[in-house]
Amino acid sequence: MTRKIAVSGSASGIGKALAELLREQGDEVIGVDLRDADVCADLSGPEGRALAVESVLRLSGGVLDGVVACAGVSAVTTLTVRVNHFGVVGLLEGLRPALAAAPAPRAAVVGSISGTQPVDPGVVAACLEGDEDTAVALSEQAIERGEGRRLYPSSKSALAKWLRRESVTPQWAGAGIPLNAIAPGVVLTPMSAPLFEDEAMRKAMEAAVPMPLNGHATAEVIAEALAWLVSPVNTHMTGQVIYVDGGAEATLRGPDVY
């Protein structure tokens, strides 16, 4: 039976790999991205998110078997927090009624190993309060202090905390919608390509994210994990952040965190 699944970030990287995999499996994919997608929308602001939700609902007929939020950025700008947290949350919340209308709905997001790294506590708190204006203002202050590199970990940490909190609520678990995350280590995508071109950055990245099992992953590896999370066989896993990272999280945090 063909399933309808919306995938954000479908034009490149993990999102593109997932969209291709799902289509090969016989699913109908509604891709969302800035360009080269079924729905072209900018998830960095309320208007773009509303357009994305409205368009996906129209194309799906108001019923979705799955939603996977892959779209993300890693720039040292407020765009990182606006897309990675508020864009993801806005898309998922907007499409939740369409998921609830399906017989076996599933939802997943792309987190990151960086969510375990140092964050800006104020930015994370504002994200979890749903206060985008404050989160953006605090992000601008962090950039001015020279701490802009903390915005990406902050956005992914806030997303993981939001997911853990919301996944067991009546709106998600109570509606029969598993909500989980895959947290990759270093993935070979267009977003990470500049890091590999700079030898010093590459060494710093490998020190920050050691991956003893098989090294850096391809986008297809992460796509396979996401595809399982949103498959009908996942009936009881929810609220989980699953590290597909070659052992980076276990290496960095050790055996006492599980």
C-alpha cells in the first residue's frame, strides 16, 4: 500500500537520499525545500512555514502517513536557530493533524551529535518556550560575543529536548504518532563539504567527533535509519534520539550516559 510522506530538505543531502529511498520503496514523497522540490518554501520564517504546511496539506489531501524533517543549516547566523528549531517544530506541528488522520502515522527529525556539545542556555530556553524573537535576539548577542559556533549545537539540543517533551503527550503518543530523531555524526553532504576541503578544519572536526566505527557516514546511511523510524514496523519507539554516528556519542560521553 502506497504511503504519503513529506520530507523537508529533499533537494540535497540526507533529505534527498531519504526521498529517493522512500520512492524506491513505493512511497509517495512530497518534497519540501527552497528549490527543486514539490513544495518550494523557506522554513526560516512564519510565512514560509505556513506556505509549506498549506501546500503539503493540499498535495496530500489532508492525510499523511509520515513526516521527516531533514532541512537544516549550520551557518553562524540566526538562520541556524530559525530553521533548525523553529522551522522543524513549525512544520511538524502544522502537519500533525494530517498525521493523526492516517491509520499508522510516523514522524522523525534529523538531530545531531553536536546537540551534546556546549550550548547557549538562553537560546535553548527561548526555543523551548516557543519564543522565536527572544531566541533570535540572544543568537545575535552570542554572535557578537564570538560564540556563534554554539548556535548549531543549541538548535539541535533544543530540538531534542522539544522532541523528548512532546513525544509522550496526548497530541503525539496519544494520537498514535511515534516521534523520534536520528542524530548523525559527521555526514558526507554538501553542507559538510567545506569542512573537508580545509585540512585544519578536518582535523578539528575529527577530534571533536571521533567516529571509530567505519568513519564518516554517507547520507544514505542516515536515510536508511530514518526510513525505519517512519516505517509501519515502528509501533512502540518514541521520544528517542538515536545516534548514527560511528560511536562518537559513546566515545565522548562514555558508558555512564545511556
